[in-house]
Amino acid sequence: MELIIVIGYILSLLFIFMFSVAQLHLTWHYLRSLREKPHPPKTIVDWPKVTVQLPIYNERYVVERLIDAICAFDYPTDRLEIQVLDDSTDETVDIIAGKVADYQAQGINIQHVRRTDRSGFKAGALAYGLKVAEGEYISIFDADFLPSPDFLKRTLPHFTHEQVGVVQTRWGHINEDYSLLTRLQAFGLDGHFTIEQGGRKHAGSFINFNGTGGVWRKTCIEDAGGWSDDTLTEDLDLSYRAQAKGWEFVYREDVEAPAELPILMPAIKSQQFRWNKGAAECARKHASRLAYHRMGRPFRWVNRLHAFFHLFNSSVFLSLLLAALLSVPMLFVKDAYPEYQWIFNLGGIFIIGFFSIGLFYWVSTRQLHANQPWRYYLIHYPLFLIITMGLSLHNAIAVAEGLLGFKSPFLRTPKFNVTNAKEKWSSNAYVKGKRSPLVLLEAALALYFAYGIYTGIRLGDFGLLLFHGMLMTGFAAVAYYSFRQVRHA
């Protein structure tokens, strides 16, 4: 039994370390990219026909502001088509119908597109609209986005040649300062939309369309096989299929597409579950192609390695949870078997990984919060790690389901149109007052790691006190937020 614990602990730490090194390499590429001059965009005289797709499902609180933002685009009206792909089953349908009628009366080419069923969820709606889309380019926005009027004119010039299939932009945050939870989400997303996307692009590795806030070349979607609903992250899936066929993706950090962050822990969990399970499903679907198949354009071994960690990045939650759970019995193993001391010395790998990830987020912070980077970083980075640890059980379950092929429906993240702390959310029709049994397990894990702290002190072994303290605080915080917000609902 002791040997199983030791092997599991070593393997989990090793994966975390390898993931951290990959992130450190992306940081190095990102820093190099900042010193290079970007390719100049092409000059467009005759703007192409663009179709803007807005996939909507029960978004009564935010759909009006989205339609208003899209209809305010500074783009030739005869070159712009807007599809509101509405799968709603509530009063959102009537709200959209009224807005569409108003804008149609003003001469805007906007259509209210309804299906007979919701098959395929978001992927199905996008595919349905694509069949009748007139645009040479397809721009997609989720319900919570508020793109600026010049969005199309800032992205389309970056389709500099025929093999550019996608231009993806950086997500901004409408309600970042709403609460601690929204600030921590913004902190994590900023790392992805600077280091990961920018670093992968500079390295020549696979990047991904993020599901919204970007523009596709229509022929790229069609050539890659179109939208598929066999994973929960149809955007990541299509991104890999397109790049494997030789299409090039462009990432523009300088173009921001603001969006609303989830404000409740249950909504955050719903979004995290979909992202992590969908990534694991894509890893299951595409891993063998990365390892063995020829690509439409040359990819070096380092690019394939980055693609591996890109697809399996959600699996770090499995490793983190396993290392955390085994770290408590490892205290007893070390006490009973002093010859295993070298295993604990190996735990220094975790410290190296900690500082690698720390540098990753420091560079991101310095890039986007140049005014007071140290203050912002020192407040948010430790808290971000703590909450991430607290979500490891929830996210590890999502990853396990994805890797094992368990299917589940696409659950959207509810949007509230709440941007400051004075606004009420408890009367929102999409807030569910249902408690998940997982909250009790998270609370139990907080007690488990409190026991780990007690055990370390009792045995005079203080090497894991900080780790167990962060885990205890993280699980307690996640359980507290989940219980309090559901109870308030």
C-alpha cells in the first residue's frame, strides 16, 4: 500500500512539474514576441461581406445590449449580415423579436433565426446558421459580449493571406471589479489571453478560437469539417481540425472584446466544468493525431508537445487533486519509512513549478496592469492559487468524465447583466437554489487538510504546512461561496 501511495504521489508531482515547464516555455516565447514588430495588416478598400452570428439560449437580461452593440458596428450596412441564432424557450424569444423588428425597420440586415429543436446545442445553432450565411467571413459573439463598433475593421485586415482561417481577440471584463471572485477569474483569464495565446502563436504551435470574440473565414470552417457537437468545447475541437489541415490562426492581443464574468460560484463551476470536460474530450479525440499523423503544415516536436499540454491542460486538476489527497498519508509514510525521505525532497519540484507558474502570471500582470503590477499581483496571485486548489475536486471530476467518454448536455453559464456590487442578482430567473452534494465533499476536504496540518505539526514535519493550509482554505472558500450563494438564491 505504501508503494502505491508513493508512486501515485511521484507521478502526480511529475505531471504538474512538466506542465509548469511548458508554461514557462510559453512565457519565454511571449516575452520574445513583445520585442518583435508585428506583421502590418493589409489595407482594405472594398470591405468583404461579413455574417455576425449570435448564438442565444434564454438570455433575457443581456440579449438587448448585445444586439444593440452589434447593430452599432461601424461597417458598411450592405456588407453586414446579422444572425440571431435563438434557441430560447422563455421570454427571450419575444425580446429578440422586438429588437430585430426595430432594427429591420432601420434598414439593418438582421435575422431572427429559430430552429425546431435544440440539437447540437451551440455547435448545432452555429452550423444551422452557417448553411444560409451570406458572408465570406463569420464573426461570433456569445450573449455576454459587448464588442466595440470598430471590431470588424480592426480584425479583418489581419486576414493577410488566403491561409489565415481565424483572427481571435483578447477577452476583456465588463464587471471585473464586481467582487473578489470576478477579479480572480479575470486574473486567470488574462494569463491565457496574454501568455498562452501569444506564446503559442510565437512558437508556431496550435492556438484556439475561444468560442467568441473572433472572426472565421467561412471556407476554413467548411474545409475543417464544420461545427461538431461531440465535445462540450466545439471551438477547441474545430480549431485543432482546422490547424491540422494547414490553416493559420492569428491572435490579436491589442483588440479587446469585453464580456461579463460569472458572479456566483455555482455559475463559475458550471463554466469550469464545461471548459475542463470539453478540453478532456478534445484530448481524447485528437491526441493520437498529434502523436502520429501528418499535418497540413510542418509542426516541430516542440509544437506537438505544446499541443499535448494544451489539450491535456485540464488534466493538471487530476494531478493536483491526487497529489493533495496523497500528501497526508505521505506524512505517515515518511515517518515510518525514513528511506522515503528522497520522495519529499522530490517535492521541491512542486516548488519549482510554483515559481514557474508565478512568473507566468507575473508577466501577464505586468502586461495588462502596468500602473501597479506588484500590488495587483501580490494580492491576486496567492488568492487565485487558493481558489484554484479549492476547485480541483470539481474540475477533476469534469476531466475524468471527459477522458472516460461520459457524455453530458451543454449547460450554459447564466448571465445577469450585473456590473457592480450594488446591483441585485437574487431575483434573477436563472439562479438555481439547488444544492449539490459536492459542496459537502468540498467541506469535508477542508477538514481533511486541516487534519493534514495537525498531523504535520504533531510529527514535527513542517514541509507541507503551506500546501495543506492553501488546500484547506481553498476548499473551505469554495464550499462557503457555493453554499451561501445557493442559500441566498
